[in-house]
Amino acid sequence: MRNAVILGSGCAGWTAALYLARANLKPLVLTGAQTGGLLTTTSIVENFPGFPQGVDGTALMSQMMEQAQKFGAEVEFGVTADEVIFGKPAHKIRAGNRTIETRTLIVSTGAGHRHLDVPGEKELETKGVTYCATCDGALPMFRNQPLVVVGGGDSACEEATFLTRFASTVYLVHRRDQLRASRIMAERALGNAKIKPVWNSVVESVEGLAQGKVTGVKLKDTATGKSSVLPCAGVFVAIGHVPNTKIFAGKLRMDEAGYLQLGPGSRTNVEGVFGAGDCADRVYRQAITAAGMGCMAAIDAERYLAG
Ligand code: NAP
């Protein structure tokens, strides 16, 4: 039986692994499908303390992994938990055809991209609809073309700014007339001559089914109720995230949106099970806060084991 298993390999997971490894508890990290988590889909992280020049998201995650491994954390890449059966003295994690038993479990499964849920979105995914500018922005199909970014938060502003390197014009489509993004990100985006905001507009559908690729988005003006088509070659959806906690529904305490509810500290409602990072944080959702939560979960798990 293991002392500690960590689900997820974002900032929270690696930090928990580092602390538990240094406590000599030989944690096992199941990385999930995307090693390094969502931060590996961003470009330069400018607000992680200690990096005045910024740091590449993927590089930061691999350094965190290396640091955890240096102290003895074990890692299984690409492994995702299908089910967890809580019990005493062991929680059982089913992953594929294996079962892993552990005294403590840290759930740091992060969050995934929220979808628009409009006609054409699913059908045209990889044919012009994408959720990651860093991953897909440089594709030939988007070069010198008009592109649409949907959303008004930091992600939308970051994606729009990044895409100006490739696009002829970037339309930033937002459902209100004011961005939610932090001031610095909003000013950077709105100050870019290539970015044109489209206010008070919601996407009704993604166009291009007949052509087999995105040709535009149908927008509805929320003020006038009028619909119009905005031609574009790509739709970058950046409207927030949903926590990856589906397998814990009905088992771990969570809010209506699926974020784990913790406390005291990082404890969930199940003994020996702790939560950390974006799957348990609907407020801050920063790399640094996830790392801090990973540290808290590791310390709580360590004390639980000692007790
Ligand atoms: P977010 O802050 O939750 O913003 C989501 C945006 O999408 C909001 O503007 C929201 O509109 C809009 N939206 C939500 N559902 C929608 C729908 N169904 N249709 C149309 N629009 C919809 O998400 P985020 O931008 O991904 O940021 C998440 C967290 O990561 C934040 O805490 C952010 O600060 C952080 N982040 C930081 C950085 C950075 O500092 N470098 C970069 C990226 C993200 P409303 O405004 O009307 O609600």
C-alpha cells in the first residue's frame, strides 16, 4: 500500500509531490492525460514570482516535475484515475485494469476548457475551432486570416494578443461591454491595433459545416437582438474552465459548478483525501495559488499519516 497518491500534474500536483517526497513518503503522481496541466498550453507566464523575465509554461512545469523527482517522487505518465473507491485503511484507485491502494490521496485534477455548446462547435473542432492559441495559433490555416477569440477574461486577452502574430485581424467577441480581464492584460489587448473588440455579442453558431472548416461565426447582438455573420478562419474559445471532478460527484463535497469544497485546510469530507489547485478553487485560479494549495495538501496529508 502506498502512503500518498497524487492525481494530476499541474502546479498543485507537483508541489504536493515535492513536499511529500521530501518528507520521505515516496508519493506516486498519476499525471492524467496532459502532463503539466493547462499551464503547458500557455506561452510565457509573467506572474509566477521569481521569474522577472517571465517563464515558459511548459518549462516551468518540467522543472517542477524534475524537482519532485529529484527527491523521490514516482511518476506514471498519461495515467488517469477512472474511479476512486474510498475506504479504510486504504482508498482504491482504479486506473485502466489496475488498482492502486493508498492511505492518502491528493486530488489536484485541475480544470478543462469550457465549451460554447453551440451548433458547429463540436463538428468543427480541429477544423478551425480550438481552445488553445499557443497550441494551434501558428497553424497554416490561420496565417494572415481573420480570427475570432471568444471571452472577456485574462485567457481571452492573452490568446488574442498572441494570435496577432499570425492573424490579419483578431476579433475579440465578448458578451458584455466590459472585459473581466485584469487591467494589464486588458490594456495590452485593447491597445493592439490588430485586435478589434466586438462587444455585447454572443456566438449562436460556428459556420462552415458544408465547407468542412470554419468560415465564420453567427453572432447575436445582445442589445439589439440582431444576428449577423462575422467571417473568420478560426474560433478560439476562451470562456473559462470547468473543474475535472466528475469521477468524484456524489462522493466528495463540491459546489454546484463541481469545484471541491475544502476545509479545514485542504481536507475534503473524506478522511485522508485532500484537494488542491484549480479543481478546488473557483476564485483565484493562479499558478502560484495552485502551488500553495499543493503545499498545504501535502502538509495536511503528512500530518494525517503521522497521526
Ligand atoms: P474567466 O476569468 O472565468 O473569464 C471567462 C470569460 O468568458 C468571462 O469574460 C465570461 O464572461 C466569458 N464567458 C463565460 N461563459 C461564457 C459563455 N457561455 N459564453 C460567452 N462568454 C462566456 O476565465 P479565464 O480568462 O480563463 O481565466 C481564469 C483564471 O485564470 C482567472 O483567474 C485569470 O486571472 C487566470 N489567468 C491568468 C492569466 C495571467 O495572469 N497571465 C492568464 C490566463 C488566465 P463574463 O465576463 O460576462 O462573465
